[in-house]
Amino acid sequence: MIAIYPGSFDPITLGHLDIITRGSQLFEKVIVAVLSNPSKKPLFTVEKRIEQITYCTKNLSNVEIDSFAGLTVTYAKLKSAKVLLRGLRVLSDFEKELQMAHTNKTLQEDIETVFLATTKEYSFLSSSVVKEIAQFGGEIAHLVPKEIAEDVYSYYQKL
Ligand code: ADP
């Protein structure tokens, strides 16, 4: 069974990587799909994010990286995927994620959303937290893979 793991991944964190790794043990193939959303102002271009995720997942043979625009269910259908993989951290995620899962179900009945609970040491971790710390020069080495930390710091140094 093919699962799509859609998200912004701006940038990918150890929390995302944990979901990808665990998802890759459950599904035949996991497609990490970077959402191209022009209304959000991302730190990294979609191409750069694809490059970063590809690097971080190079040891996972059944993980593919791609990007998409528009509806996730349309993209999932195109890829013959039956599952949308999402991560749950805290109660506030739950409301948003459940609404999204229900909406997607009304659009495409045969696609299921599967949630993986965060590994507890990453339950506070989001791409936004990483950016908030890095812009003030704080330590992010425990939050993102090493190469990603370098990219994030160089972004803020160039500003
Ligand atoms: P989006 O903008 O679609 O929420 P994100 O890149 O923020 O994109 O997140 C993608 C998915 O990964 C979401 O389901 C989110 O809940 C999940 N996720 C993000 N951080 C973590 C984490 N630390 N642990 C588990 N799941 C996470």
C-alpha cells in the first residue's frame, strides 16, 4: 500500500523524519509530498526542500520525494495512494487534522487518513519552532538533521 505524507516541511525536522521512518516500516512506499503553496511565505523553495528531504531520507529505500499543488486527494489519486499519513503532536493538532481528514473523506471516499502519534520527545517540535530559535542564533542541532541546521543558519545570516 502506498502512503502520501503531505506537508510544508519548511524545513524538515527530526519530528517529520521520525514519522517518515516509522511510516516506511508500515507501508510499501511512502511518498513525502511537499506542498507548493504560494500564499505561504516559505524559508526554502520547494526545490530546496525536496533536496533537503531527499538527503535526509537517503537510507530509506521505499521513500520517495515529490511536490504537488492543489488538493492532496487529487494528488494521492494520481499516485494510486490509498493512505494520507499525518502526525499528531498535541490536542491542538487533533482538531485541525480531524477536520482535514473528514473534508478529504468527503472529496475522495476511498482514501484513508492514518495518524501516527509523535515520538514524545518531539511533541513540541515544529518547523516554526526551529525558525523562531534559529533567527536569534539559538541551538537547533537537537531539532533538525545537521545539514538542515546549516541551511537554516545560513538563511538567517544572509538576511
Ligand atoms: P502542514 O503545513 O501541512 O501542517 P507540516 O510540515 O507542518 O505541514 O507538517 C506535516 C505533518 O507532519 C503534519 O501532519 C504535522 O502534524 C506532522 N508533524 C510535524 N511535526 C511533527 C512532530 N514533531 N511529530 C509528529 N508529527 C509532526
